[in-house]
Amino acid sequence: MADPATQSPYISSSAGGGPSEPGSTPIPAGGRDSKGTSSQSCAVHDLIFWRDVKKTGFVFGTSLIMLLSLAAFSVISVVSYLILALLSVTISFRVYKSVIQAVQKSEEGHPFKAYLDLDITLSSEAFHNYVNDAMVHVNRALKLIIRLFLVEDLVDSLKLAVVMWLMTYVGAVFNGITLLILGELLIFGIPVVYEKYKTQIDHYVGIIRDQTKSIIAKIQAKLPGMVKKKPE
């Protein structure tokens, strides 16, 4: 494990403890500005809970059609057809507006001028903020992988082994695209159902959680003392 003092300043700043670059805006602990993070969380929450039916329906429908297309065709074909469809719409609209302007002899200009003038460049500060956020998650994932594969805790490593063993059966029935389709259906379906039947679901989940803890406690009680799960 590297000494924290020798880590990159970008990684240090992501943890909120390192110095920031001269002239750059200080980054709060935990990554980007908390207001931006909370607004993004609220946007995702509103999306999966169907607060705006039109917006959620568009995102859900578009992504589902994309996944279904990938299940039937290759990635290259799907991407090519999407680009061709988009170009067909924009080129047709551009030609249509040009003809209308020629007939009416108007000076409206390019129909997409407002979008062409938008500033979509990514600043170096924003790029570094995204990199800092990504590094936090990457470091956390690497630490978890090392902890599981080098068996720091036997119970946790056994849990991973059981899950991977079950996934071999899942992989024999479903491919990756099918799992993504099912995942999207669950993401856009479960939150709405849970919000509607929250009380009943919490009751049954509590029962299952208590039974699971009881079973795990019995299993750990039968393990040798040196491999029992350490108390938190």
C-alpha cells in the first residue's frame, strides 16, 4: 500500500485532504460540489419514480429499444442504423427549412444555429472533478477486490464464491443483453411498485432479513474460532 503522502494530488483532493492545484477551485470532501451531486441524485430519483411521465417514458423506451436491438443485431449494425436514422431526420429537416426559406424568401438562417452556438466544451476543472470522483470509486473497488480474493474475511469470500456459483447457472440461461433488459425493467418497475406498497414490502423484507441473520449466525457459530466473522 502506497504512502498517502506520495499519492497524486488529484487523488488526494478527491478525498478532501490534499492540496488543490494553484488557481483551481477547492473541491469539497467527497468529490464535486454537494449541490451538483444532490441535484443529479434528485434527477435520477425523479426519473426512476416516473415523476415526469414523458421524460421517463422517453428514456425508458429509447434504452429498451436499444437493448432489444442489440439482442437481435450486432453492435456495429445498431450504432450504424441509429446514426443513419438521426442523419435522415436532421438532413431532411435542414433541406425542408432551406426550401421553405427559398420559397418565402426569408432570412431565418440555419435551423440548428441555436444548438450549433451552444458551448459544449468540457473545462479542465470539470474534467479533473470527474476524474477525482472516478478515482475514489476505483480505489474503493480495488480495495474490495483485494480484500475478497485474498480472503481477509472467510465469510465474505465464501459469500462471493456462492454468488459466482449461482451466476454460472444464470449465465447458462441468460446472456448479458437479456440480463440488461431485465435489469432495466426492474429499475423502472420496482421503485414505483415499492412506493405504492411500501408498508407491506417492508414487513416481509424485515421477516426475511431476520431469518437470514439467524441462519448466518448459526453457520458462523459452527465455524472454528479463528474464521468467525470479526465484530464490527
